[in-house]
Amino acid sequence: MNPSHDVELGAQLLQRGGLVAFPTETVYGLGADAENVAALARLFAVKRRPETHPLIVHLASREALPRWAARVSAAAWRLAEACWPGPLTLLVDKAPRVPDAATGGLPSVGLRVPAHPVALELLRRFGGGVAAPSANRFGRVSPTRPEHVVADLGDDIDLVLDGGQCTIGLESTILDVRGDVPVLLRPGAVTVEQVQAILGVELGRSSRGDVRAPGMLASHYAPDARVEVVESQLLAASARALSAKGERVALLLCAADEREGLEALPNVTLFDLGATTELAAQRLYACLRAADLAGASVVLASLPVANGLGAALADRLAKAAGPRSPQ
Ligand code: TXA
Ligand code: MG
């Protein structure tokens, strides 16, 4: 299947219960009509995602929020006004129109208005809510280019809309705004610092009990190669040690990383994540895919400084390095 620019066709396919992959500013999503239970069932099947794992519903504008949320707190409104369209998902009590199939039976729903012109055009033409997880098989690396989606899911879905490279490259920030104090469930490009500045409160801590909360499964965002994350000053020594053991190493380098002599190591391929945290976020998933294609047995990266967008980058690297689930 070739990626398409036909947004109207995408909207028609969604209306008919089809599965349409589309670009967002974070990662590509695999969309289905959020109110069509049969389409949602096919979405879970294609992704090989457990049906208890809830989906994010994408909306064309923040004005649609009251139709999809049972209750919108003042904090939720303020965040929607400040950040939408943008890479922020708000977890709210779901309105009756949201089927249990979209939320894995949970009484809450994640809502977001994406900031990509193709996504917004698709949502406007379709008119309803579009449930869309990242357009990859469950637990694997999210797609940031249309060809990633074609390679992963091309045979099983109805259309891939082409929006080029995703500018942010990591999934949206998820905030639970149901309680008095908002709780961060997944760090992303809307940073903790920004949210605290918008609301004027400290964020609460998430309880680690609920495995349905994002990324709390054993392994997520993982390539075939195992992933090791070390302190920056240990990177060169770790690369040498792995190379000496005969591992095929994909070495992900940030601007701050020492690269002296690393090119010359046997079985080590260097991948440049770029000079800024923004570039590293944009390129991370494509580099993890490239490492697999290069036949790497291990991906080695240094731990980013965990503030601002660096917190999201550190989170995804940690998830990629986490223990593998049985599948
Ligand atoms: O940037 C993004 O958010 C992308 C693009 C396509 O919008 N979407 C995305 O979807 O990352 P997905 O399904 O791959 O990740 C959504 C995460 C899941 O880990 C899920 O557990 C969590 O959001 N989530 C969704 N609804 C939830 C709910 N009601 N309660 C707790 N977690 C929820
Ligand atoms: Mg995902």
C-alpha cells in the first residue's frame, strides 16, 4: 500500500467503519470511528492490543470537549485552551456517547485535539471522534513516518494518510484531570513545567497500581534489539565492552556524548540523535527501527537529563529498555 494524500477518502472510510492511519504532530495514529463498536473491535485485532487497554479519542476542536466528557473541570478547560491543538491528552470522566469498547470498560476517556493539518482536516471532514492508538503493533515502536505504518500494518488497514515526518516524535503528554490535583500519566512535549505554569499548582504523583495506565506494562515502545541506557560518562566504556563481547551495537549519540574513537570499534554503528533534545525526540523511534533493520543485537544510549522534553525522552528509553513481556 502507498501512503495517500486523499483526506476526503480517509473521512469516508472512517464513516464506513474503516481503519485509517493518519499523521499527528506526535506519532502516526490508527484511527477508527470512536462510536462504532465493530470498527473498534477490528482496531484492537489489527494492533493485537488487549481490549482492556483504553484508546485516546481525537477531536477536531476544543469546543467538542463537553460532548465527550461527562464533566469538564476548570483546570481541564484552562489546559485545553492553552494547549489544544497540541500534544496533550486530558483524561476525563467519559460522556455516555463514548462506548466501553473505546475505554476498555473504564469510566474515563483520554481526549485530545492534535496539531497536524492533515489530522485536523480528517477530523473536521469526518465530524465525530476518532479513536486512535499509535499505528504500530501493540508494545512496539510508534511510527513517525508514513512508511513505518506501511511496513507495520499496511496489509491490514484501509488507508495511510501521508503527513511526512512527525515533528515531535514522542506520544502526547497524558494528564488525569479528574481529581483536585492533576496527575501526570505519561510525560510528553507539553512538559510538567508548562502544565504547572498554566495551572499554578504542583502536579500529583501517579499511583503505580493500574497496569492500564500508559507505559506501566512490562515493556513498551520496544525494538527487537534489547536496549541499554547508561549514564553519559559510561557510554564509551559500555560500547567498548559490548563490542569486545561480539555484540552488534547500535550506538545512539546525543550532542553531549563523547564520540572519540567510537567509529573505529568493530560491530558498532553510530546513530546521531542530533544536537538538541527536540531533535533527539523527533528521531528516537526512527533510530530504534533503523537499529533493527541494521541487525543490531543491542541499542546503547545515554540517559538524557530528565527535565522538560528530556523527561519524555528518558521515559521512552526506560520503557524500551524495560523487561520484555511474553509476546
Ligand atoms: O500522541 C499520542 O497520544 C498518540 C497519537 C496517535 O495521538 N496516541 C497514542 O495512543 O500514543 P496509544 O494508544 O498508543 O497510547 C495511549 C495511552 C495508552 O497507554 C493508554 O493506556 C492510555 O493512553 N490511556 C488512554 N485512555 C486511558 C484511560 N481512560 N485511562 C488510563 N490510561 C488511558
Ligand atoms: Mg502506543
